[in-house]
Amino acid sequence: MQRKKASANIQIDNERIRVTEYSFNKGDETGFHTHQWDYVVVPQTNGKLLLVDDHKVETTATLIKGEAYYRKAGISHNVINNGKEKLVFTEIEIKAHTV
């Protein structure tokens, strides 16, 4: 099934972090990708996700507006808006940094 791509608006991208706002209409997807850095997601709306990993294993997640979550680098997946409404979240990627 061919889906439309979610809108990705990079708001900050420097040597330490990347902040991207993702906006998904019903059924939109990010496309398969691998996270190279640890990251935090902050939902701007409530919503439901369908996550498909690199082994085609499907899981679902419910996002609650304002309830952030953290994931470690290395996750490979496609993220799909599996809800009935538009979904928006901000992703903050924490780039490797040494002092």
C-alpha cells in the first residue's frame, strides 16, 4: 500500500540537536528510517501510531498530547498515523557530543 509522506519541518539543526516537527494526516507515514541518535518525541496532539520495524513486525502506540517519551539510537521503523485525526509531534534528536 502506497501512503503519503508526513510533513517534516526541521526547526533547529546544529552540532548538538535536531528538532523536527512532523505532521501526519490520517494514513500518512514517515517512510522507513533508522535513528542514528537518541531522541525524544513530544506529541502536540493525541493520536495513534502504527510502527513497522525492519522485520515487518507491527506494533501500535497511543500518543497523549504533551506526554514526551525517549528512545535510544538504532531503532529502525516506519511510523504511520493509524488514528482518525491529524497527528503532530516534535522530535528532538540528541546528537553525539563530547566535552
